[in-house]
Amino acid sequence: MTDLLHNVNMRAGDVNENEVRAAAGLTMVTGAVAFSYAYFVKQYIPLQVVASLFFVEFLTRVTVGLRYSPFGVLARAMTLRRRPEWVSATPKRFAWTLGLTMALAMTVITNSGIRGYLPRTICLICLTLMWLESALGLCVGCKIYGLLARRGWIAVDPDGESCADGHCEPRARDDVRGRSGARTSVARTPQAAPDRP
């Protein structure tokens, strides 16, 4: 019952940073293999399939969460023994929306038979972003979210951790940012968050 109340109060939600990075690594490797087949062997079917899979993956992440997406399930299994590092889901969801847009573009482009610099450039941008997230923990989409939040161009939930400084930090202590951006401590008991098992 207390978990349910906590989930209702945490409107922004939480995600495990370890799972996010593992999922980014899995998508990066899958995308790199498909890109290699297209670039070196001129086999485009793997890229078409992977682009469509990425569309489903990011659509699932944005709508119902990482824990229900295909790569999210694998990432959760890979990180079961690691201590969770909970971060706000809102900036991640914003980043996944950007990924969804690029995946949709790649799905349309590759399945329409378009070849050359356009799909190659989009694919390399996607691979770079996934590498930055998985290897360095740098979420470019979260940085963009933080910039937009600081400028007041997007609405920020004052009751949830917004990561308005541009990136999601592992939650060492529970705190939130108000509209002014100042940190205020919040007393909370450690309980399960929406994306926790």
C-alpha cells in the first residue's frame, strides 16, 4: 500500500540509470551491426528491420516505460546484480522522444528504398548518441531538456525531480527542484518507484 501511495506522489517517476545505459549499449550494438551490413555489404534488410524495431522500442519507452520495451527487458536482466541508481524519468522520456523521431525517420527512409548520405548521417548520429549514453553516461537529450527547462520553454513538474541542470544524476539523496531551480530536501522513505521491479 505504501508503494502505491509513493508511486502516486512521484508524478515524474524514476528509472534506473544502469538499465538505461545497458539498454543504450544494446541498441548501439544492434544498430552498429545493421549499419555495417548496409554500408559494407550493401545488405539493407537488417537496417530496415532494426529501424522498425527501434521505432517499436522507443515508442514503448515513451508510452509505458523502459521496463516494458524489448531492450529494456534485456537491460533489466543484465543489471539485476547492480545497485540501482534512480534518476528522474522525465528528461529520459524527452530523450527517448527524440530517439523515437529519428527511429521513425529511419524506418520511413530505409523502407522507402532511400540510400546514401541521408540515412547514413541519421544512423551515425543515432549511434553516436547511444555510445555517449552507454559508455560515458552522457544523455544529450537530457541536456537539451535541461536547457529548455532553464529557459522556461517547457513545463517542469515542481514536485518531481526535473534534472533541470541538464542531465540526470544518480539519486544520492532525495531532493527536488522547484521552478526557481533551487534544491530543497524532501524527507522520503526508500520505497519502490514506478519503474522499479
